[in-house]
Amino acid sequence: MECATCSAGLDHCHGTLVLHAEFLAECTEPGCTDLGRARHLLIIDCHSLSDGCSCAETESRLLSA
């Protein structure tokens, strides 16, 4: 089975775009270099990561100070 976006020949990524503090982003798909939101169907905030995120911890400490 092929995804509909692949079948249509549209530029996209199957990874999840993770948004970090300070407007930084990374993708879970190895080799993904275009971090545009339009290419990613799944977008999450780093606070949602099960293992946590160092920038989320830093931001949390700054807000509580």
C-alpha cells in the first residue's frame, strides 16, 4: 500500500516534525533536510516527546523562576 501523497507525486515527508523552543525544528525521518511545515503531516511540540526534551526543561525552569 502506498500513501496517497506519494501516489499523487507531491513533495512530502513521512517523519514527524518536532518543534522546539526558539523556533528550532527537527524531523524524525533520517535524511529529511526540508523542515517546512507544509511537507509534514505530523507536527508536535517537543513537550510531547515521551523522553522529554532538554529545551523544554530549560524553558520550564525559566518560566517558574
